[in-house]
Amino acid sequence: MNRPMSPQQLDRILEGKPRLSGSRIIWTLPAIGQRIGVGPDFVRDTLAKQEGSPVKEIGGRYYAFEEDLISFLRARG
């Protein structure tokens, strides 16, 4: 039986490969929060709900492209 691939496994597979967006994917609320210095609750309850937010949810998992996340925060700051 095939087990679903975890975000970490996918990141390891894709590491070093060209990315279409030119930016790495940050998976999970805690990882996104850690990258920008906030908690996972803030990412889910506030940041992800902002209009134009780069934080997306797919299959119950949150992710963001790092470059888009940083650009979004700079534009808001």
C-alpha cells in the first residue's frame, strides 16, 4: 500500500531542482510562523485570512512560497 508523501519528503526530493516560482515552499503553520517570527495561530487566524495572502491551504495543510510571503509582508509594512 502506498503511503501519502509528507511535505518534508517532497521538499527533500525537490531540493536542488529548479523551482517554477523561484522560491522554496514552506509547509505547515509552525514553519511559516517560524520564518516570519510569529506563532502558528497568528498565521492561520490572521495572516491566511488577509486579502491576497500568500498562505494557502490544500488538503488541510498550509503552505506558502517563501518569496511571495516576504514580498506580501514588505508590501503591508
